[in-house]
Amino acid sequence: MEGSRHFTLGFWAMREKRRRRLVWAVAGIALPSVIALGSAGWYYSGLVIDPYHSSDYPLEVTAVSGDQVTLKGGTDTAAPGTYGLTWANGNALLGPVVSTGIGTVTRKVEKVSRGTLRPGVRAYLDRSLWGRVRPSAVGVPYKDVKVPSPLGDFPAWQTEGTSSTWVIAVHGRNGDAAEALRVLPTLRRFGMPVLGITYRNDEGAPAGPGGKLHLGAGEWEDLAAAITYAKSQGATDVVLYGWSMGGGIVPMAVRKLPDEPIKGMILDSPVMDWRSPIAHGGRQMGVPDFLVSVADWVIERRTGLSFDDLDHVRHAHDFSIPALIFVDSADGTVPVEPALEFARIRSDLVTLVQTKDGGHTGSWNVDPEQYEGAVRTFVSGL
């Protein structure tokens, strides 16, 4: 009996010893993998939340002949409609496609607004048309102003107007208030002043906590400061107008500020759910889905934000103001499905305008008449 007991104890001792060796062996294999996984997730999370202020120039001008320019590179240079071509020291307005070649597209040049368009220039296709310029580029008087906030003064521009209903324009990630210039003439017909704002971590604006983007979870506070500023200047109502990430900041502000005089929101290619574009971007980069999930987890812990809270589709029933939403079927940056689902759930509030082949924030470019008509009808209804 005693010998049997010693055998049993020895067996379990040997088993425990082998288990420990196995644990250490697995740890020796898994720990580097976990570290690598965490590092990759950290890196990919940085692509989402690190501010980025440089301009990329993926296109090369290979030929300029009369009122035509030939472009090489990019994936959207043959998109129908009107676009800008912006380079380091210049800008041109491009019209329709004239011809296509192997890896090249030739388009009509409507106007060179600044700089010299010549072969060898590196540029990008600019859906905002004129680059990072002020309202004077479209003949609209304006003044530069500062929007006070707890973080400091945010640079902004303000156009003239006679209406007490203001429009506050909120640009997208790595964008600029110049995104609003396409619709300034339309809004001006209603006498509505337009306030083109910046928000935390923009170039020239105060930094946010940690210097990271919070994807609307913190930036909505800067939009709240802009609303306060507008009221101090005589605004009795505001319409919030957001593009891309700005289209995610706007509904967050609407949810957080139920007592503010917000009459409506206009969203162009909005981020209604951040998990969707992050996963889409990961697939475009060849990032495995499981690593995207790790990056989501890392982002939440690095910033303190909640993707559930940023999911406006999940909170669709929290809204009570009318919305005009533009989406384009060729959007390669922000999947349109969340916006479509939001519009389906809140069909009582949402006017949805769908275009095709314009790309991200390209609904105006592919059909400016339809776009401006929808804005006029929506604003008139307010």
C-alpha cells in the first residue's frame, strides 16, 4: 500500500514536471508570436489613430498638350466627372476623360488655377477640386477666425451671410475645410454663413490628449466648441455638414448634444461604424482579419474609445433630426453598407442620395447638379 502510494505520487510528480516543461516549451514558441502579434497590431493601429499631415502624390504627369493632360498611376484617374489635379505648388481643374492607354489616362484640362502643369509633375486627383485653399478660391468673401475651446483656439474660416442658421463644415481625416468649397455657392444662396473648422491634431490646431486621433470620440467636443462660437456670433440654429471622418464626428456631436439647436445634418461618405473601414483597409493591405481584430483591441486601449459607442448604426434610434446622406458605390475607402443600413433603419429621418463611379466623397464630382439639388431641397425643408 505504501509502495503503491509512492508510485502514485511519483507518477503525478513526473507528470507535473513534464507539464511544466511543456508549458515552458509552448511559452518559448508562443511568446515571440504573441509579441509579434501585439507589435503588428500596434503598428496597424497607428495607421488608424496617428495624425498624418503630408500629401501623397501617386500620379505622374507624363504629357501636356493644349488642353489635355496625360496621367500615369493611381486607380481612379478615369473616374467620370469633374476633379482637381493638385501638386505641391499648383492646381488644375480636370474635365472628362479623353482617352485611356496602358496605365495612363488623358483628361481635358478646364483651367490651371495656379502653378505650372508640365510633364514630370507628381500630383493627386483632388475631389475637393482646388487643394487646401480658402473660400476666396470660389469667389466667396470670408474671414479667418479662432474658435475658443478648453484645448485652446482652433483656426477656422467664416463666410458672410444674412441667415441666423449657420452651417458648420467638418472635414475628413487628413483633410481640410476646403472640402466645403464645392457647396459654398449653393449654401450662400440661402444666406447661410458657413464656418469651416479644424479639430484636435489638425495641422495648426491644438493637439488632443496623447496626440492621437479618437475617431470622433473626442473630436466631437471641438465641434461643440464651434457650435458655441457660432451662437456667440448670432447663430440661432446650425446645420452640421461632415465628410468622411467628419461624417462620423457630426452624428457623435448630435448624440452628445441633444440640447443644442442642431436643425439637421448632411453627411458625405460618412464613417458610421469604424470597424468597417478599418477592416476594409486591412484587406486592401493584405492584413489578416485576426490581426485587424487585434488592432481594434489595441486602438481601444491606446485611446480609451469604444467602437460600440462610435457605431451610429447601433445607436440609430437615438437620432431625432433630419439627415441628408450621400454615398457612392465606388467608395474604396469607407464601405457604404453601414450608411445604407442607417438610412434603412431611420428612413423617417434620412434622405439618401446614391451615386456611382465617383469614389470616396466623390458624389458631387460625378453629378454636381444632382448633389446641389439635393442640398437645396434639404436645406429648404429645414
